[in-house]
Amino acid sequence: MKRLYPSRNGKPAFLHVFASALVLLMPLAGWFWVAGCGSGSDSGSDGGKTWTVKISGEADFRSLQQCIDEAVSGDTCLVYPGTYPGTVRYKGKTIDVQSVAGPEQTILDGDYLDQDGQGDDTVVRFMDNEGAGAILDGFTVTNGAATDHGGGIYIEAASPTIGNCIIQGNSAAGDGGGVYCFGSTARPLIRNTVIEANTVQGEGGALCALYGSPNLINCLLFGNEALRGGAVSARQGAAVTLENCTVADNQADEDGGGLYLLHSTATVSNSILWANDAPAGSQASLALQEATEATRLLLRYVDLQGGRAGVVGGANDCNASPTPNPCLGIEGTFLQADPLFVPFDDELAPAERDPALGYYLSQEGDPSTWSPCVDAGDPLQIIGELGVEERTTRTDEELDAAAIDLGYHYAVVE
């Protein structure tokens, strides 16, 4: 077996072959392309047009923003490999934006110029009531430097679908270095995505949710830094869900190395919280400023370093009567054991390894050396419902089966 893209997430390589063949056949069908002013093709997933984007030309557009500006809801923007400078805004359109070759070859780089008119260098914006049909799939989002919130992706009163992405190396002067989710109607789905090495002066190095309800499925959050909530901050009625996620090696200067909750709820299932660091609440911090507001952390089948002691407010059990506030609720298997992470590329010198490949679970050779997170998930969880049936936690890349493993699952290909 080998990886789809040289390292982590992505889409099957046959898409690239298909798209290349399509390019060759278009002239035979009487279609003519002019870089920057193309007419698209009538092959969108919802019956709309499919537009092509290639930084070097030879496509309908040279930039993704040009494609979005021309497209209408129901259209698809198919983006070829390259580094695309500038910022992007969906402008309320239900558009499916797909890369041909995956995140490591298709990069949205906010370090160059402002194309969406906002002027603060957030790379991608969803802030015009976009729904789940507004899709961003298969991109690296990097070098955002927001003067306010949301260095990589800013979501306000919108519910886009973000998948198979790498959100890396972004920063914000406010909150949400990787992703900022604002508003009670903001319910984005983020799946099969790595959020790494983002920094923020405020809260939520990887993700900050204010009133919003983001749902993260099979995500890896590591190496992020913040004042509070090294990985995730949820405040003021936010409801965050993490399913089959690994939250590791994040850092907060004050509270909540992994998670910081204030008057909010986080539900964490089939996941790992490990090796996060903060002066207060190395793995999580449950804060309370108003007695009439609730702060809840609910864990289902989780490996949590330090157990309740790793959580500020964790000694309060949500199952007690009356329910204390803040509180930590636990259901199913509750591990407090080293997950035994192993790198996929351990044949390389440590300095040459891809850090995102460092969170596989040891499960080769003698079973006594296997990670305790193997088969430790919810026994009733159907793997296919999470979309990880073609993914693995193993360095030999055997697919997960039986009871689901805890934590992030990596993509594989035959």
C-alpha cells in the first residue's frame, strides 16, 4: 500500500487521471477554453457547470476567486495543482470547490494579496449565509494573518462543508488561528482535516467557536498555540462536537492546553486528548463567569491524559444531582493511558519526518505493545457512518475494522 498524497489527506488519484482525460477530450467535443474567460462545461454534481482553474492558464480561470465570481449556485470549481495567492470569499453561493490532486499540491496562500475586499488577510471566508452545499475540499489553507479573527478560515452565520484539507501556519490577532466560527446559525462540518501549527493572540489556536456549533469528524489538531484553548476554544453558548479526533501537542499560555470552554458545551467521542500543555488545565479547562450559564464537557469513549485531574473543573461530575456547574460527564470506556503514538515515516531521521504523520497507533508485532486506543471506541459505532472505512490508524495501513479505534484515521490507497 501507499499513501494517496505523499503524506496525509486527499482524494483518490483517479480524479486527477479523469480530469486530465477530460481536458484532452474537450476540443473534440467542440469546447474552447480561454484562460480567464471560459464558458465551463455542463457537468456539475448538481446539474450546474464545471469550471476549471489553473494558475498557469490553459483553463477557464487563473484564480479561484475569479471562478467563484463567475459561477452560480450549483456550479463546481475544479482546481488544478499550484499555489494560488490571495484571499477567497464564497459570496453566498452554493459552489463545490474541489482540488484535482489534493491538499499538498493545491495551496491557497493568503500571504500575497487581498482579493475578497476584506483587507485583513483571512484566507477563506464564508459569511453570506452559505449552507452545506458550499464545499471546500482538498486544499492547504496557509499564511493567513488576520488582524481580527480567523487566520485561515472565517465562518459567520454560515454552515459550509470543509473536507480533506490542511489548515496550517495561520495566525490571528484575535481568536481562531486556524478557523473562527461565529453566530448561532454557524454549523460547519469539518472532516478528514489536519489543523496544525496555527497561532493566535487570543483563544483557539486551531478553532474558536463563539455561539456557533462546528462539527469536527476525523480531524487531527496538533501544534497549535493560543492564550486560552491551545487547540479549541468554545464560548457563549457554542456547542462543539469532535468525533474520532486526535487533539495533541497543543499549547495555551494560560488555560486549556487542548480545550477551553466558557458557558459552552463540547461533546468528544472516540477521541484522544494527549500531551497538550497549559499552566491550568493541561488537557481542558472549564470556566464559569455567570452562575446562570452552563459549561459542560461530555466525553464518550475517550483517552484523556491525567483523567479528571487533567481538566480544570473536571472533578465535578455531570451525572451528580444536582448537576454541578461547570462539570465533566463521562460515558463508555474512559482511558488514561499513553496512546503510544508512532510515526509513519520512522525510517527517516527525526528532523526529516513529517510531524503530521506522527499520530498513528502502535499495533504491529506483539499485541502487548499495541496502543490501548486500538478497538477502544464505541462498539455500536458503524465505521462507515463516519466516512473512515477506507482509513487507518496503523502504520501497516490495514483498514480499521471491528470496534473503531480512537483518534484520527489516516487515508490509504491500494
